[in-house]
Amino acid sequence: MIKKLLFVLIGLALILAIIIWYGFSTPTKDVTDLEITSSSKPVVFLLIDSLMHEPLQQAIEEGRAPALAFLAGNGQYFPQIVSSYPTMSVTIDSTLLTGTYADQHRIPALAWFNNKENRLVNYGSSAMEIYQLGIKQVLHDNIYQLNQEHLSKQTSTIFEDLANRKDDSASINGMLYRGNNQHDLHIPKLISMFNLLPDTAQIDGPTLLSLGSLSQFSSKNNKHNNVWQKLGMNDPFTSNELKKLIQDDKLPSFTLAYFPRLDKQVHKNGPMTMEGIEAVDQELQSILNEFPSWEKATEQMSVIVYGDSGQAVIGEDKETALIDLKKLFETYRLSKLGEPIQKEDQIVLAVNSRMTYINLLDKNISYKEMISHLVKDPRIGFIAWKDDNGNHVISEESGDVLTFKPNGKYTDQYEQDWELDGDISILDLFVDEENKITYWDYPDALARLYGALHSHQGRYIIVDAKPGYEFIGEHSPTHLGGAGHGSLYKDDSLTPMIITGTDATPKYERAIDIKDWIMKLTDK
């Protein structure tokens, strides 16, 4: 027994030694000698995950966020920018970079069924899901597949378009970063040693790419890039990398810097948590302090702060708040998480907190049959599917169906034309006498839902939860007493944006319009 314990202790000591050695020996890229050009005033886009209007305003009023208060007070503030759908970061960020919804950029959600590869793709939600799916597969999907294969090559990213225009760009810890420049990633020895990834990997990105410990500029980040710090995918790492570009006078035309910390704290503590906003504000203060004054910072660069998704409150009672799809479909054969799809499998669940894709593998199962198991649950806001006759939506509260298609006689506030038939109240639409559509609880509902319904191949149903509830499948993360997103609902979909250093604004207050605006902003 003592010998076994010694072997365990020695093994842990060796692993710790490897981690410590790795943490202090990550190579950095020398950006000081690089020729970085900007044809206009540099644009720095600060992407703060789950930054929301109401808690931000409270933090500002209470003096907890002086940097954000300064930027908002010296620029333009928009409280309700409409995100993409599903409201998960990979889908929203794909929309930001390509200026398209999921029907074109082809990143359906954090979790989705890849019909071509016949497997469930999950870019990483809960630790148990990652373990069941295989750490190696999840890492490969994140580091390579997401940008190089899954993101549609039929849509170009802002990094690619800037490169084609001979303008430089940078991404710091962004999950979506595809560009025209080839980069070698430094794979941590601990990961390559266990054959989770090769020693090196080549990917296509912007001119400058910082991706945690895989590719970094600043040696100061060696204390922020350890395995227990998500390999550098954290706020201090992002802040230090951006400061390095400022210190070396290497800000390109466009820089995207991603700050992930707030998201986790909102999931745990609910939408009104202040700690995460205070923490990210301290990082923003240190960035602004790189200039002689904060006013000088906004004179020398345009600063955009954007929260990529909101979050809705999740109830505390497990039996009520969690919609267990395994129980609803207990008479069917569900695929097992992490196992190859079997011939007998009938359904694959792709759970994204407050929305889920229910993939129908068995061609003998009709949409009507599946909907019958869902439509009586008052916790579900709506159920949607598509067929040759159009896109359909139903809810527990309505005895009718809403069917919609593009290119009809009804026009919404974004100049999008739609054909509508049935109960428009299911998506809380209002149509006036001039056939003008107004959105209420579900912002830009028709275009965003259409995007999700046409985001990938296969037969599937979308289920979307009301506020207070989230879906669970096998090993799904839960957020009881906290908050979650994924839904089309306004709580998940509306987030603030601050624009400082320029008077220009996007055409509409939507994430899908940001790329075109930035392309114009950097072309002066």
C-alpha cells in the first residue's frame, strides 16, 4: 500500500514538474521587428463574454467600472445590440467575423450533429461532456476543425477581407480567427506527451495571432498561461497581449481581443453579478493606462466594447428548472455521448443550455411524432422545424402553427421581406396595416431562426426554453440559481455596445452588421 502511494506521489510530482517547467518556458513571438501597417486609425474590438446592459449600468453607477464608465461617457452607448442564434459564443462570433447568420457561416452552435462526419460536435461545455466525447477530439475541433473546416469557406472573415485589402489585423484569444496568414502553434508538452495533439500545428489566421500559450507575444504571460489557467485563455493574458502591441506600437488596422472571465461568473451567480465586471474593468484600466491619458487612448485608437451574448436567469429548483430531454424521449434509442453512432440509434441530442437541436436519425420518426412529446411542456417557448413547405414554429400556448419564408410581402425593421402564415404571436410578432413587422420578445426572430434551421444538414427540430429554464441531456452542464443562454429570447439576445473614438455606427444594431461597419471604419 505504501509503495503504491509513493508511486502515485512520484507520478503527481513528475506531472507537476512538467507543468511548472512548461509554464515558464513557453516561447513568445517577437513582434517588435514586424512591419505592421494601419491605413486608418486602429480599431480595437474588446469582446467581453456575457456583458449585459443592466448590470453594467449598475456597476457604472456604483463606481465599480471606471474604465467602462469613461468609454461610455466619452463615446456612444447602445444598450440593445441583437446577437446571432443560437446565442452561444462560437455562433455569435462567427456572425461577427463573417457578417452572416448560421445558414451561411455554418457554425450551428456549441454542440451540433455533423451529418457528414456522423458524430456529435461539441467545442467544449462541461468537463464531463469533454471527457465523454474525448479530450483529443474536443481539442482538435477547437484548435483546427472550427476555423479550418467547419466555418464555411463560402463566407470570408473580416481578417481575410482585410488581408485582401493589404491591411493588417490581429486576434487575441478569439475563438474564431481564420485569416490568410499561416501560423505555427506551440503545443504544450503535457498535451503532446499524452498524444492529444501533435507537437506543432499549422493554422490560418490574421497577421498577428495570439491564442493562449499556443501562440503568444508577451513573456509576461508565462505566469498566466498554465494548464490550470486554461492555457492562457483568461482575461489577464488577453490584456497583456494587447498591451504588448500598444507598447511596441504594433496595433494593426483591426484587433479583436476576447475576455472570457465574466461569462463563467454570470453562469454561476446570475446576471446581476458585479465581480466579473469589476475584474474585466481593471484589465481595461491597465490597457488605457498604456497611454499618457485615457483621452489620448481614444484619440489614437477607436475602442469598441461589445458583450457577445446575454444570459437569462435559471431557477433554483432542479425538477422544475431543468427540462430533461432523456425523460421526454425515454421510449426512443438516444445516441450515447462519446460513442460512435449505432445503426439502432434514433435520436441525437445537441444540447446548448437554453436551446437544443433534436436530430432525427430514424427516417420513420415524423416531426409530428416528436413534437407531440414537447408541445405540452409549458417550459418550452417554441418548437421549430423545416420541410419543403417552409419553416414552421409551434408552441404550447397556441393551437396554430406559424409558417414563414423569405421574400414575401411583409417587411421588418431591417428591410428583410417575409412570407407569413398562421399565428404570428408564437414568436411575439406584430404586423401593422402597412405589413410592417415589429419584433418584441424575440429580436430579429425570423432571420435568426431561419439561420439556425438551415445551419447544417439533416432532419432536426429546434426547441427553445422560456426564461427560468434550460435543457439537459447526458452530462449537460447545469446552472441552477445562476444563468444560461442559447435561446432566441431577448434576455439571451440583447447586449450592450460602446463605441469610442469614432462617430460612425453600424447600419443596424445587430451583430450581423458589425463586420461591414468595421470594414468601412478601417478604410479611411
